Amino acid sequence: METYNLAEMYDAPPMSWEEVAARLDQGFNQGPGSQEGEPGRYTTWVSTINADGGPHVNAVGAVWLDGSFYLVTGPGTRRGRNLARDPLCALSLSVREFDLVVEGRVTRVLGDELERVAKHYHDDEGWPVEVDESGEAVTAPFNAQSAGPAPWHVFRIDATSAHAVATVEPYGATRWRF
């Protein structure tokens, strides 16, 4: 991993990816105003690439699990169609300590990994999701209004780079290339 201190001119130290990941491991609730000091709004956004090359951005209920971000979307949504055509994307997240953007490629999650992610959403996020009978997607009694109808595909973001801006002392800004 390469680390670039983007705030060196302000004599700020580089941020540690290990500390960023440890903070993400603590979890982040996506409900507006759900945690003291949080921005008070839904805070995870994903950017995909439209067929014409333009950006498409919308809120997602992403989770951090075992060092990666995961997201769920319907295959017929614009986000789902974009990811099926072009796996490049960026995910942004605000927590109390930092604002983070992770860039990379998605991989569709299947098999044991799909079971593990569904269990995390169910047990730790409170979304009553389960793997559907095909074993290739998830279903639940409800989902975000923008996710389209069930079943939904699950994607893991395989990060190629990330950058963060610290929002607490000692502040700073750092980019990582993985």
C-alpha cells in the first residue's frame, strides 16, 4: 500500500489506514441522527458510470465487513445495470472522525460469501434479509425504495484507492493506493 499525505503543507500527519479500518470495524448506523456526532443524515453514497460515461450517484445501505464494503441493489435499477456493464465505482461515507471515499471495482457476491453478508445484514444491521432459493441473490420483506424489487444482488467493492479527510484533531487528509 502506498500512502500520500495530502495535508503535508499544513504540517498534519498522514492518517493511518489501519486506524480508518478499525473505526469502520466499530460499525456505523445509517439512520439519520442515529449516532451522536454523526452528520444526522444517510451518509453512504455510491457512484457508478452510466452507459454514456456520465456519473450516477445515489444513497446505499452499504456495510463494512472483513475489510471490504458491500452493497445491495436490484439488477434492474440504473445502479445495478451500471455495475453489470462497468464494475468501476466509488463509495463515500461520513462518520464523526472522517469523510472517506473508496474507489474500486465491484465483484458480485455468491456462495458462502453471500450467506455471510446476508447474515451480517440480518444479525448486525437489523434488516431481515435472507439468501433466496436461487442462492445467487437476497430477498427480504422490504428494502430501500431505490433498490427495485427483490431479488437483489450483493456486490463487494475491491478497493484500488481511498482518500480520507479527518474531521477531528489532529485533522489531516490522506490518500492510499492498494
